[in-house]
Amino acid sequence: MTALKVFKQIHREESLPDSHKDLKVWQRAMEMVRFVYTLGDAKDGTGECCLLHGLRELALEIPTHISRGSARGSTADFLRALASARGALAALETHAILAQQLNYIDLEERRKIEVLMVEVKNLMEQLSARLL
């Protein structure tokens, strides 16, 4: 039984979905991943390539943590996974700032990432609060 189903059963919380794919936070995080994957067209082996690759991996970690946490059998595991996703979000911000400072992405692209990050962070905080 997933953490979402266990939580719903214990707390009679019918407004939580059964699957991570139905969570608004997971959907927005996936949108952020899709956007980050469109950034740059770097050549392999360059600093640009390495930084953009790291940016993509960090973006992908966020919905991955959410889906893993929701699939586990306890609310505590889900909350830990959401905390890990918040850590990946902070690291993503650092990479995005550096990528923009090195002119690997432009200011508009960085701002788009930041807007998506704020939305995802807010949704994670709301979900965490409901699980506590």
C-alpha cells in the first residue's frame, strides 16, 4: 500500500489522490523537468555540457523523490522524500544561477526555472503540511 493510500485510510483524507501522477506537485515538477531539458545545446566534454547535464539531473530528481516517497508505505518515508526533493530544488537553484552567470542559459530562462521552482516548492510545503 502506498504512503498516500495509508494516509488517506488513517486520516480519512479523500482529497489526496491514490497515485503520485495525480499530485499537482509531481505534475508541476515534471513540467519543470521538461523545460530544463530544452535548455542549451552544449558540446560533450565542455564545462557547459557538464553544468547543463547536472541541471537536468537535479530537475529530474525532484519528481523522482516525490514518486518514490508516495510509493512507500509510510507517511514518514513520504515526508523524508519530500525533504530530499526540497534539497534537490535548492541545488537546482544553485546550478541555474551559475549557468546563467556563465552565459550557458539566459536570464529569461533562469527566471522561468525560478518561477517553476517556487510553484513546486509551495506545492511541496502544502503537501507536507497536510501529511503532518
